[in-house]
Amino acid sequence: MELSKRLQAVADLLDYHEAVADIGCDHGYVSIYLIESKKASQCLAMDVNQGPLERAREHVNEKQLSTYIETRLSDGAKALKFFSREDGTMALEVQAALIAGMGGRLMVKIIEDSLEKFKSMEEFVLQPQSEIPKVRQYVRAMGYHIQKEDMVLEDGKFYPMMKVVRGKKVEKDVFHIPTYLQQRIDDEGFQLQELYDEYGEFLLQNKNQVLYQFLNYEKKLYLGIQKSLKETESLKSEIRHREIEEKLKRINLGLEWFKDEM
């Protein structure tokens, strides 16, 4: 199964697991890819709508993979089930999940509505389409951390994604930024975590080139807005002007990571 650039990057973030839930599976392509590439032994292709689920079922049958991929109608992760082990303890039927191609607020709601299930997983991969800082903040608040990130540009759109795992960050994953950059951040009145939530800690530290393109795109966009605001005088435009200045400060600090001296 050949995936789009975005979905391929999402799938690549996932480690091998015996069973994986593809939440919001749409056409079921990711589930098919995970089985064919041996990144999972079993997949649950789940969607809240019957139409996409039926299309996913058709694609699974075409590939003769119905033994390995179950399609299941589900509002988020609500249809995932716990089962009893031989020792009497309870376990979730999957060890990992993928959620891609939906808004950040909905993604957080899906996790919140099935929090016990997500906290039973070893990892999950998220690719929110909006409100990305809120997703990163939520992951941290639930006691998990982002272990790996990627970002791709496809059809003129930027798609950040993250691999989330249990517990707090281990020491080997803690980055130490140069003193001059920390000073710049302090001088502008920001916290380092704010920038990590905005742009992605791993994307910044690894100088992800798609993030670099995104930051330059955003800078050009907001400079244009700033210029147009200077041509109008009103309380509303003045407030917006200050918001744009704040945004440009964040963007410029993000671009500092890409300087040669780092």
C-alpha cells in the first residue's frame, strides 16, 4: 500500500506493536500499510461514520487482509475493549494508536473521553491539523511526553506530527540550548516551553527543514499583515498590531535554532 507523504510520515513514527488502533481510519489505508509492512500483527480500523468504515472494509477485503484488520464503528476510542489476562489483570486489546487528520481540539476530546484506555497504551501517534500547542500541552498534562516528532509539506500544507509515550522524558532526550539563545528567549519575555509547545522541541533541536520553511512562510505572512495594519488607525488594529508583533517575536526566536553557530 502506497501512502500519501503525510500518512507515510505518521506511520513511520510508530514502533512495531502486536495490535494497533487506527482511530478515524477513513479509507483504511494506514491499517493496510501497517500490516503489509509488518509494523503490526493486528489492526483495528475505527471510524465514527459508517460510510468511511464501509470503504475501509472494501479496501481491506480487496487486499485479503480481513484476518488481520478488523473494521469497527466507534466514536473515537470508545469501542476499544479491555480483556482479562490469565493472571486476573486487565489489558487493553491494543498497545498503540494512530490519530491523524483531525483538529487538535477534537483529538484532545477523543483522548479525554477514553483517558483510561490511552493511559493503558505504550504509545500513540498524533497528527493534529490545528491547535497544535494545545495538543502538546495536553500530552504533558496527562503524564506522557513526546519522544519523537516530524513535519512534512504536502500540497502546500504543513503537517506536524508527534509520537507520544508513557512517563516523563528521560535524560537522554533532554536538550540543552546555548546560553546566548536562552538569554534571547528570556529577554523577549518567553519561556522555553512556550516555544517547544508552539513549534515542537524535537523539530527545533533537530533543525527540521520543513519547520524552517514553515517559520519563513509564517514570517512573510505576518510581516504582510503588519504592513497592512500600519495603513489603518483604530483601537482594533492597534490591538491586532501588538498580537502580530508578539507572533513575529516567537517566529524569530524559532528561526534562531537554524543559525550555523548552533
